[in-house]
Amino acid sequence: MKVWVRWHTFFLNWTQKRLSERQFLILSSAMIGFTAGLAAVILKTFVHYIDEALTDNTTFISQYYLYPFFPLIGLLLVVTYINRFHKGKLEKGTAFVLYSISRKSSLLAPVHMFAHVITSGITIGFGGSSGLEAPIAVTGAGIGSNFSRTYHLNYKNRTLLLSCGAAAGIAAAFNAPIAGVLFAIEVLLIDISATAFIPLIIAAAIGTLCSKVVLKQGILMSFTTQQAFNFGNTHFYILLGLFAGFISIYHSRTFMKIDGAFDTINRPYVKAIAGGLLLMALIFLFPPLFGEGYSSIISLSESNTQSLLANSAFKDLLTNDWYILLFIGAMVFMKAIATAATLSGGGNGGNFAPSLMIGAFSGFVFSRAVNLTGLAKLPESNFTLVAMAGVMTGVMHAPLTAIFLIAEITGGYGLMIPLMIVSSVAYVVVKIFEPDSIDTKKLAKRGELITHDRDKKILSYITLEGILEKDFQSINEKARLRELIAIIEKSHRNIYPVVTDENKLVGLIQLDSIREIMFHQELYDKVLIKELMQRPPAVISVNESMESVMQKFDETHAWNLPVVSNGVYAGFISKSVIFNNYRTQLIERSVH
């Protein structure tokens, strides 16, 4: 340990003296990319071996159809681990990373460098119907954040390296470096310039190399079967984009409703049992819902539907193509329920892989239905792959990430035009009916604002608690002018809040409004305070967003407004203090 500390101190001192800031960031991005890539490799391998052990055809489990019970066991194990080692609390998902960037100065606790590997590995390895990409992104972000903390980097560089870790994790998970970079920009919403692309590219490239060198081909999702794009099918791709958009809306709304229902359950083990039992029923009826589902996607891309029917309770009933199509179509709608049961039940995962699986099933159902009706002869493999980008775009609101991800994992850019058509149409549809992604919805439930608008984003960093001024002397509404004069003599303020016996705000007194009578001593005991007070031009709630606060300042043209908490007076907010904090945040958080 002492040797490590001495080496670490030497390296820190050497880098600070010898390297420029930009050189150090490039070196750091390479180290973070390598570490996050290894974390992705470990997690992917961990899940692969658990899945093989549980579902191998030679095992007792497979022969006697016991695999539907394993998601329940996995959820209980995860909840037990979190309760035992993390005091029952472990923040999960990319929404947590967004929250950390916005509210915690891009600081993630060290536990996030390993806890998500353990919990998501157990969740999905035991059949939880979710994806590994969000846990990988959080793990990479934790690695980047804690590296930055170790070397005492500022917020700007800390956010950049956090994003490098997330980009490297996503790149390693899919063997898709460009998608990893775009994920950091689109999903994490970081503000970067052209020079900041270099660390992101380096981290993503090194993360990809880690997975490419270490992982077996069967663990990584990749496709080689695709037909050339036929311009005559353009109108069908437009229709597919519309279909993918509405499927995305269904998934997002269903997921949030089920998640909200689970939020009413306060006991974690009860949540796990409820989620596990729901998963058990769904997987018994629809076995492809077990785990990530990438093997099912590959089967569909090869038009191999029979592999999806293995171990299904409906296997003997699916005797023709239309029945099989109905079975696959049902899974499009059941996947949202299965994913919500997994994550809301206490498991760790994300909507990345589920959106890809839903997209693949949707694209296959769409193209196979058209082919069976004889309307056209569509390439089912192409429609399966392209719809993955459409639904992922709709669920995550990340069209560029979705387009380049599918382009990279298909081994070329032959599908670029249909990918762009389907993703753009799906994105337009979703933005009309569902303007926020699942992650931003989760943050909205917590009262957090995440926005692309730079001014609004800077304002979201400012908290009312941090700028609340409490040195305004209040006066009771039953008091008389004499008491107010006594307060004025000791105060340096020119506004005085008037409150009830319960400290509820009922009005304000402006010094200028009483200047004419304040020197008439004969009025001191005759004039009541409630006769002098005025209604405040606006009142701010202690939980109000800064965007709403600024809107009230603009509407009233006031420079100071009172703040209340359930009607009780709490203090004042000054427009000048907000402006000063805005300038400070702008300087500290600006990315050059």
C-alpha cells in the first residue's frame, strides 16, 4: 500500500509539473477509456457465464423449465446486496449521472465504480429483462469522476472525463466507438467544443479495443446479414418510422406508469417479490423476455422465428406464420412491462437494450406482415435492424446515437439512408406526443431541470437555498408604527415583511411608502402595520425552479421577492444575487 501511495504521489507531481492541461486530459482520457473498457468486459463476461450456467440445455434448470424463477432470485439477491453493503440505497441509471452533473458538480461516490457491475450482472445474468448499457455508462462515469477527484480537477474537466468514462463503457459494450461519443453528447447533454472531442474519441476508441481484443464474438452483438437499400421501399420506411414512434411512446408511458405503481411500495423485498413474480409469469409465456434479449434480435435479423418459440407455453399452438407473428407482436408490448418490473422491482439495468429489442421485434412484425399480405416484398432483415434505431431514438431521444450504433454494429453504412429516415420520423412523432425521455421524466419527478438551453441549464445549477437572504427583519401585522420605527433604526434594508403570529406572510412594507409619516411621532401609536402594508408583487415558493423565479422577476420588474414555504415566510431572493451567481456558474462551468 505504501508503495502505491508513493507511486501515486510521484505520478501526480510529475504530471502537474511536466504536462499542460490539454496533454493531461488526453492522457487521462486514455487511462479512463482503458479502465471503463475493462469494466465493460468484466460485466459482459460475468453476465454471459451466469446466463450459460442457468440456461445450458444439459442442465436440470432447462430440462424442467425452472428458468422463469431465476429473475425473482436475482432481484432478491440484488436487494439483499444493496441493503447489506450500501445501506439500502444505490442510485441507478443515466438519470442519476445527469443529476450528478447538474446538482453534484459531476461528483460520483467511489462505490459507483464497482457496485453497478455486481448488481446489474446479477440482475440480468439471472434473467432480468433489462440492459447492461446504463450500468456500464454509470460505472464509466464513476471511474472518470473519481479519477478527476483524485487529481483535483475543476468542474469543466471533471465533467469531460466523466463523459469519457461513460462513452468508453458504451463503446466497449457495443464495439461502437462513434456511438459511444455521441451518447456522451446527446444523452449526458454535455456542452463541448471541437477540442473536447479528442478526449472523448480517445476514450471511446480504447474502450472499444478492450472489448474487441478480450470479448468473444458471441458476447458482442453484431450483424452481417443485410440487403442493399431499395429506394422503392422509401414509403415503407416512413411508415416504419411512424410505427416505431408510437411504439416508443407506448413503451415510455407504460414504463413510467408501472414505475409509479411500484413507488407506492415502501418495502424493498416486497418490491422485489412483486417484480419477480410478474417477470416469472411473463417469461413463462414469452421466454425471449429472459435477459438482455440480444440472441432473439440476432435470430430475427436472420428470419429465424423458430428459436423464439423454444420453451414457450404457446409452442404447440403457433402452427402458422400469422400466429407466430401475433406471438412476436405481443412481446413488443410485454417487454415494457417486463423491463419496468425488473427495474422498479429493485434490479439494476436500463432501457437501452429493451428499446433495441422492441425495435427489432417491431421492424420484423411490420415487414413480415407486409410480406404476408402480398403488398410488397420487403427485406425483413433490414427492417428489423432499422426499426431498432427508430425505437431507441424514441425512447432515449438520441437519434444520432441510435443511427450510428446500428450502422456500426452492422459492419458498414449501407443502411444509413433508411436509418436516417426511420429515426427522424420516429423522433418527430415522439417529440409531439412525448417531449421528454424516460430519464428526464425521472428527474422531473424529483424536481430537477435538465435542458439543452444554455441559460436555463446554468440557472438550474443555482439553488434557492444557496441564495436565500434571511436578514430582512419581519414585523407582526398587529404591531403599530412605533415598533416598525424601532426596527428601521437597526436595519439596513428598505423592505419589511409583514407576518401573522404563525409567521405566515401577509404583506410587505416599503420604506419609501412610509417616509412621509415616519417622522410624525404623534402617529406612532395610532397607525397599525396592517394599514401600511401592501401585497407583494409576487411570492416565490421554496421549491420553485429558477426558470419560474426569473419569469416572476421579469413580470413584476421587482428586484427583491419574498420566499415562502407552505405560506410561512422564509426570506427574500434578490435579482442581483441571481445575476452574480449566474456569472459565477457560467465561468466555472464553461467548457472551452
